Amino acid sequence: AAKDRGKGTFRRYHPEMGEQLVERAHLGAELEKAIGTDQIRLLYQPIVDLVTGRMTGVEALTRWHHPERGPVSPAEFIPIAEYTGLIVPLGRWILAEACRQAAAWRDAFDEAADLVVNVNVAGRQLMEPGFVDEVAGVLRRTGLPARQLTVEVTETAVLRGEVTDVLQRLRDLGVGLALDDFGTAASSLGLLLTCPVSVLKLDRSFVEGVTTADRQSAVATAVIQMAAALKLRAVAEGIETVEQASYLRRLGYRYGQGFLFARPLPVDEVAGWFRETEARV
Ligand code: C2E
Ligand code: MG
Ligand code: MG
Ligand code: MG
């Protein structure tokens, strides 16, 4: 590798590196045109109460359906959106759309009276001046009560920027704050002292082998005990099997999300979840 050759040497140019950059630039330009069109949509993945099986909330997850390329994964286009700054207009649309939808469900279904919508927010958005006013404005315009919105941020986003004040002002509005992919970045524990977090989302990587791997089980146990002591809600991400769900429930996890319950769903399929409120676990 280039770094092994020490300072002052240039990294050898690989044609693929250039191609990758050009490809990203293309996607960025196309993403810019796609914002505000029906190429970009939101799906909603239920978050369920592991004891009653009821849906207590949904996470909004963005999808981009490119006219020629077909579906582009958010794992691919969100980083491009962050890097180009397009995440700011894109994120603004996502926040407004998710809140509008949650307010509409609230009006249409008694069961959705307390439904919480989780919206992923990138570090770049948090650092944008006026972000808190934007959130307050969306809540006012849509009529969604602040307690029915939770903003999901990653540890890295929070660590990179000076955003503690922004997060505190969001909490002051009454909005929930979830630490996403909890446990995967460095300094997670320090963040619990400085950030006004209300929800911990245990990363899928710990859920995957929780029933069979001692280490994953140990981490999942430590996280739920810490969450309980700090009076935080804990959500286990990426539950795929009944065994994982019951194991996590026995550890004390009350909330879960994953393909076992539902994949991210289009709006009309979420409605079915309001009507069927009996236990699914
Ligand atoms: P995330 O916020 O941690 O979202 C959870 C991801 O795990 C989603 O992937 C979801 O489809 C997937 N997932 C849920 N349950 C399971 C399961 O049981 N098994 C497996 N294997 N996967 C599961 P998705 O939708 O592809 O999103 C990937 C990431 O892209 C998200 O991770 C989030 O970081 C980012 N993202 C998605 N939508 C948005 C958005 O609107 N704004 C921002 N800033 N980021 C977003
Ligand atoms: Mg998330
Ligand atoms: Mg997550
Ligand atoms: Mg994740």
C-alpha cells in the first residue's frame, strides 16, 4: 500500500479510482434532479413492542428508484448526498414528508394516536444553521406533536460536529433523539454523558449472533442494563428470527425492529398494521 512507502511518495494511480469518482459525480448530478420527484420515496419499517406485538412506531427509510439504473441503495446514495451537500435539500424533504405522513395516519387511525415516526438525520443536517427551526416549522405545519417525532443520529455524526446544543434544543421542543447503530463507533459511552439521548438502537451486528455468540450476547446485555439505568428506551435492530426476538425480550428489550416483523413497507401496507393490533410475537 502507498502508506507503507512512507512520506513523500505518491499513491499509485489506479484507473478504477478515477472511474469511481466519475461514477459518484454522475450519481450526484442525477440525485440532484431526482429530489422532489417520485423517483425518491419513503418506506416505513414498523418498530414493535416485543411483549404485546403492537407497532409503536415506524422508521422512515429512503428509497431512490432511478429510471435507468433501477433501485439505488441508501447505503450508496446517502453518502454521496452527504458529500455533495445534497443531503440538506433531500433531508428537508424527507423530514417534511415523514411528518406529514405520520400526521395523516394519526388522523386516519385511532391506533396511530401515539405512533412515533423515526427520521434518520445526517450530521451535515444537524450542522446546518436553522435546522431546529426547520423541525419546529414542520411540526407546526403538519400538526404532528413533537413527542411523535424521533430523530435518529449516528455516533459518528454527533462526534464529528459540535451539535450537542442543537440536540438539546431538539429535545427542548419535545422531539425524541435516538442513537442509531449504537455500539459500532468509538466513544459511544462518553456520548451518553454529553448528548441528551432518549433512545438507544442496538446495532444489528450485535443482534445477529445474540443467541449463539457469547460476545454478542454480553454486549446486548450490557446495553440493556445501561439503558435501563439511564432510563432510556432501547430498540434492538435487525431482528430476523423468533429466537432472537424471544432471547432479546428475555434480556429485557421491550422494542424491536427487523425483517421478522416487517421489511420497510410502502405507505398503504403500513395501514394493515394499524388494523391488526393483536400480538404478532
Ligand atoms: P439504519 O438507519 O440503521 O436503518 C436500518 C437498516 O437496516 C435499513 O436499511 C433497513 O432496511 C435494514 N434492516 C432492517 N431490519 C433488518 C433485518 O432484519 N435484517 C437486515 N439484514 N437488515 C435490516 P436501508 O433502508 O438500506 O438503509 C441503510 C442505511 O441508510 C440506514 O441505516 C441509514 O443509515 C441510511 N438511510 C436510509 N434512509 C435514510 C434517510 O432518509 N436519511 C439518512 N440520513 N440516512 C438514511
Ligand atoms: Mg436509522
Ligand atoms: Mg440503525
Ligand atoms: Mg444500521
